[in-house]
Amino acid sequence: MKFHKDMLLLYAITDQAFAGERGLLPQIEEALAAGVTFLQLREKNMDRQEFFKEAVAVRKLTRQYGVPLIINDDVEIAIACDADGVHVGQEDLPAQEVRRRIGPDRILGVTAKTTKQAVSAWKNGADYLGSGAVFKSPTKKNAIGITMEQLSAICSSVPLPVTAIGGITYKNVSLLQGTGIAGISVVSGIFGQSDIPAAVRALKEEVRKVVVS
């Protein structure tokens, strides 16, 4: 799938901690049907064979809804399930190596918390950046936060679209106005909500007011 920055408008990131008895797949389908524009499958503690099975099932859903699927960290799983791309953090495989392995056509996202990291990611083949935590995050309580000024500096340091992440809900999206972001990445603000479709619709309405056109 050809990447465009508009895909980042509402970027949902999965978390098994919120799956409950219903399971993750029904949650994902609710989010896709309600209008998320990008989906990252993140499994930090799952057996890789189970992760692959889950990735294949999620891939079917994202194809059905025409939404890009990104796999967190795991290049082999991404290629094996024919995902649209991979997202890596600063402690994962270097962006240059990931780009070499996934080829020119898959999407590469890289976490960047500083302008130096942003420039490095851009020079090494990233298509977009994920930057945060912009607010306190219930899913990553030890995440290092960044200020709105730092987020703005990252957005202006490279010609790549940036998605803000960390503790974002429909109530605080407006605080990101003027930073230059292309979209928001949300975990608990979607999957931790009792009414996922309503959360997606509210977030999408609010983020449209703050993204750069």
C-alpha cells in the first residue's frame, strides 16, 4: 500500500491488556469499522507462532477495511504476514537495517524523541515518525515525556509526517494544536474504552481540527 501522510490521522496501536474476555480481534474490527486510518499490531510478550497467527488474522481485517497494517518491531512477522510495514523504536533494529530488509515498498515508522533522532531516521529511510510521550501514558508509565516545543521542533526538523503518541484522548487532542503533527497514535484512548466506536469517532473529529493540512 502506497504511504501518504493522511493515513496517520488516527493511528490505533493494539494492547492485549485491554482485550478482556472478548479478545483483541473484535476490538480491532470495531476500531476499523469506526474509522481508524492506520493500525499497529504490538505484541511484546506473545509466543512468536501465536503472534504470526494473530498477525495473519488481523491482516485479513485491515485488508477488508482498506487500512494499512504495521507490525511493531518484528520484521520477520511483518514480511511473513504481508503487512504494509514495520515500526521500530530507538532500542530496536536500526532504521537503515530495517529498510534494507523490508525493501523500498513497505512503510517504515521510527520512534523519535529528539530532533537528532528524527534526522537520523529520515536519512535512514523512515516514512514517518512517532514522537512522545506528549502526555502521561497509562500503557507506558515510564515513558520519557516531551514538551509541545520539543514536538514542534521534531515536526519542523525533517520533511517527514509525525504522529504524536502518549496519553492522548479526545479531551486533550486540542493541546497539540500548532505543533505540526500529521496525526495521533492512540492505545488506551481507543482500546481501553468501553465504547470503542464512540471513542474513535470522537478522537477523529477532534484530531481533524489540529493536524497540518
